[in-house]
Amino acid sequence: MRRLLMIIVMIGCAFSARAAALINDTEIERYLTQLVSPIADAAGIPKNRLKINIVHDDDFNAFVRGGDDVFIYTGLLTRIKSPDALLAVVAHEMGHTIGGHMAQMSARMDAEMRRAMVIQALGVGLMVAGGNPSLGAGVLAGSSGVATQSMMAFSRDEERMADNLGLDLMIRAGQDPNGFITVFEQMNEITGAAEMRINPNRVNHPMTTERLKNVREYIEKNPPKTTPDREIVKRRAAEYELVRAKLIGYLESGDRVNAHYPMSDKSDAAIYARAIANMRGGNLKTARVGVGTLMGRKPQNPYYYELLGDIEYQLGHYDDSIAAYELALQYAGDAPQIQTALALVLGERGKPGDRDRAIELCRAVILHAPTPLAYWVLARAFGTDDGRSDWAMAEFYTMNGDKKSAEKFARRAQKKLRRGTPEYIKAGELINKKSRP
């Protein structure tokens, strides 16, 4: 059970239909939201509508859905060189939305289909896993011929337009458009040799060398009127390194973490990544020493206390774990992941009042940012004999896409609960939802 917390900290919910998982982490989500917000404002996205989603996938990719739902892959976060380069990728994807490219692509497909040509698959991502530019993220696979060539040319034009729209967003938002140069230089390092052997008319993205040339010319013709504050840039870069270190510490093997952050590296990011890797590897006392060093440097960083809470929990030190989480919440404010972790430990400690506090915390999370794990922890806090526990498990399975288990627990909840109670009604709604086509 003590290993469970690592799952709660990182993997919030899985979506089987996408064969991918979304990572829920307060520190990373808050940082990325703050980073992307100026671009979102420039794009006309209403305040409080921006939603950052972290996709647990090694693709060097990102995309925007519905204009304000931004999906950023861990493969991009762990490999991109700077926050400005990451912002350039997001700005490019928002450029697709501003340009209405998805709707235009759909209309163009319909036109080509009427010409009796078949396009098997398409997409508009930045790259494909492994950096294979002959595929691209969203390569047009299928029939050759006039329609396929037309669609590829159309997609290449859209990519060029999205680059320009993204550059314009960066400039209007007062951000450094040279992030585009950084990301395309990095892409060129990965794919340049392979692109030399590819027919540029057979892929749905312009060659990286062309895009690099285009963005340099665009920036030269449209120089930024303002430059970001140096102190803000410096702080943002340091915070970005911590975010990357956190992901690398949790997602990479111990050897890979040590390769990224050798012991000679005494930076905050390096100590953070090694502490997380040590915790994952069971070296809990070493991990605790690392966190102690970080807290000595920045005693009000809530996420160091969060990590300490994780470590103390795995050591079986429930009181110390709870104290660390409480301090994390004191410095972070409402933080769904930390609240969920605290609720779990309170439920396991079982002192008077712990169960009620755990339920209160889970309800707060579910009200503002529901996750499957929040429902799972809530079910444990209610106890197995409580019908509300069955309702919470029904919600857990619903969010994970397991309709059969959701219905089973919802029906079990209604057998135990008094008719008319909120959980009884909610369980009924889940059953009715399951029965609708």
C-alpha cells in the first residue's frame, strides 16, 4: 500500500479509448497554465477557460482541442530545451485553431472524397514518436494519387500558416518568438539527416529546414516591440527545469535519471530528480536527505513538502507525512493532488476525525477537479460497508470508462442507500446513463 502514493502523485486517470494516460500534477499544471496564459489571452481564449492536459506519452508532440483544451506530451516536456521553445509549440497549435484548419481540412477531405479518392488517416501534430519525419504526427497514410498529393500540399500550407499565426501570437503576447527558432533547430538535430532522403511532396509537413528559414525571415520582418522582463525569464526557466526534472525523475529509469543529472550536478533540478528517483527505487532515506537540502534552499516551496509527504508515507511515518502535506497545502493553497494524497494518509492513519477530514478533502477535489483517484480515496474513507463507498467506486469506474463495473457498483449503492439521498440519486443517474444508447 505504501507504493500506491507514487501512482496517486503522477497518474490521475487513464483513457483507454486514446490508449494514453493523463498525468495529474498540481505543480506541473500550474506552471504550464501560467506559461501558456499570455498566448491564450492573445488568442482570445476567455480567462479561466484554458485547460492544460499532460499526456503520458513519449511523442514529441502537443495539440489543442476546442480552442482552449491544450494537450502537451511528456515526450515534449522532457526533451524541449526551453520554456520559450515549448511555448512556440503551443502557439503553433493554437495557430491551427485560429486559422480554422481542422474545419477547412474536413471540407477539403469531403471535396477529395467526392473525386472518389480515399484518404485513410490524417492529423496535424508536430512530430511522431521517434522523430521519423517520413511519418510525422498525423502522416497521411493510404492511397497515392492526385487526392493524396492535394491533401498533403494543403496540410503543408496549413503548417506554414500555423507557424506564422503562432509567431504573431508570441509577438502580440510579449513573448520571445525566437522560441520557434530553438524548437526547429532542435527538430533539425533530430530529423535533419533523415529529411535529406525524403521527397518533400510526400509528407504533410514542410521540411524542418524550410520552416526554420521561414520563421527567421518572419521574425526579421516583424521584430517584437517589447522584450520579456529578464528576471521573469530567469525565474520561469528555473521553474521549467524543476518541472522537467520532476517528470524525468518519475518517468525515466534510475540509470537515465543519473545520466541526465549526475551527482556532480548540485542544481535544484538535479537534486529534485534524484530524490524522486531514489524514492521510486526504495532508497527512501537518501531521498529524504535530498528533499531536506531543497527545503533548506527554498523553505516555502510547497512541492518539496509534497514530496517529503510521499517519502514519509512510504516509510510508514503517517504523522510526519500528514504534517508535510499540511505544510504543502499551507503554501500552495487548494491543490487537488496534495489534497488527495493527504486524504489517503488520513484514511490509513485512522485517528479520531481523520476519516471525516479525508472525506471533506475528497469532496473538495471532486467539486473543483474530479479525478478517478479522488473517488477511489473517497470510497476508502467511507468504508466498505457504506453504500456511499459503492457510489464513489461507481464514479471511479465511470471516469475510467469501465461501464460494466460502474453499473455494478451503482446498483450495489442503491441497495444500501436510503432512497432520495444525494448518493442514491447520483448512483441512479449513472445507471440511467449506462442504459442510454
